[in-house]
Amino acid sequence: IEGPKVAAEAVGGHDDSIRFEGSVVWKKDQGGKRGQCELDLLRAALENPGLAKFVPRLEGYRVSHGEKWIGMENILHELKNPAILDLKIGTRTWTTEATAEKAASQAAKAKKSTTGSLGVR
């Protein structure tokens, strides 16, 4: 199976983890618990009538060259000049399972940005 094609432009600095293929956008599975949580959240949101209209349809899951990819509806496919806002909300940027070193590093970064002062980045 051939892998998804690389987009001409990077998306939010994720040039190696987001691929576009017509009406489908392929996102590299983050793996482990984090990847499973992402997939579970998408599935749960799609089953919730109040959330389903805000979440792209799942189009598939595939493995290509040892990498796992989640296929989602590309809701921007028909737009000529789409603009994307990747908004981060919250003051804590680490998980409860992060090491003390990781939590301290992330907290220090947050203090230097609007994440720490406004909870938005």
C-alpha cells in the first residue's frame, strides 16, 4: 500500500504527520495511549448528536511503510483558499503521566507565552 501524499505546505509545523489525499486528510497515529485516546475521542464525538456535526468523519485507518495513519474527512477539500486556526486552550500543556522534568519544562514554556497568562495560544 502506498502512503498518503505529502502536502505542498506544512500544517502548523507538522509537515511529516499530516497528508492530504483528495477528500481525505491522513494524520499520523501518535501511537500508544495518546494515539488511542485521540481515536477514542473522535469515535465518541461522532456518536454524540450534539458533537458529530463539528467533527470530521473517520474515513479509515491504514499502515504504510510501518507507519499508522488515521483517515478523516477533509472538510476543507472544496474550499479554494481555506484558513485554519489551530487554537490551544488551557494553562497546562502536559499530561498527568508526564515526568516531573517534563511538567517543569512545559510550565516554564507556558510562563513565557500567552498559555500561562491567558490560557490560549
